[in-house]
Amino acid sequence: MEENFEKLIELALKAREKSYSPYSHFKVGAALLAEDGSVYSGCNIENASYAPTNCAERTAFFKAVSEGKREFKAIAIVGGMAGETSLSYCAPCGVCRQVMIEFCDPERFQVVLAGNVKDYQVYTLKELLPMGFGPDNLNETGKE
Ligand code: THU
């Protein structure tokens, strides 16, 4: 799994290059590892009207779910201001954490916050979203 994270971080860094962020100039990339080994990447996509902005993590999730994937192992996230040479960790926003809990087991899903391929920290979704409200609260399986 450890070496997977390096590959996953590389893909997140590559996705970050596609970031459309002319307003904040904060560029984010994510790479989402599905249970079957496939990877879906995403970047943040901003909008002149601001509110429709989509985070990198949600772009990756929505791409994956729209392709039929429902089970996931991990997501790598990288973010920072355009032009920054070294990246600090970019933690997912609350809305993205809520999207994660819709599809992921909070005890098992791993969130990899990275500065580069050698510098990262791994959290479970539960650590980032304790006592979250998810499909189980509605007695749904999330697999309808
Ligand atoms: N952003 C993400 O894409 N993911 C995060 O985890 C934090 C924030 C984006 C949204 C917006 O385009 C920019 O970063 C500044 O908030």
C-alpha cells in the first residue's frame, strides 16, 4: 500500500496541473483509488459566480461514481498557491468529507495529505470526520 501512495500522489500532482483556479489561484489535485485498483483524478474547477466551484476531491469522486465505481480505498490530495515551490498539506473541506462518507467506510478509507511523493501523512476518514452522518444513519447501503 505504501508504494501505491507514492504513485497516487504522483497522479494527484499531475491532476493539479489541470486546476482551473483563476480566482483563488489555489491549485488542488486529487487521485482517488477505487477498490478494483483503478484511479480517478480530479482538479478544482472554479467559476466566475464562485458558488459553483468544485473541489478537486469531488471532481475525482464524481468522475468515478459516474463511471460506475462505488467502492474506494484511498485518496491523495495536494494543494497550494500557484507558483509555490513547496506544498503544505491541503486538508479536504467539509463538503468533500461529506461526499467521502457517502461512499466510503470511515474506518477504512485513507486520506493521504501530501506535500510531495516522499512527504505525506495518512488519516482515516473517521479521523477527519468523527461522528459523521452517512448512509448508515438512514439505514441505506449506499448501493441501491
Ligand atoms: N479546494 C479544493 O479543491 N480542495 C480542498 O480540499 C480545499 C479547497 C479548492 C476550492 C477552491 O477552488 C480553492 O481550492 C480555494 O478554496
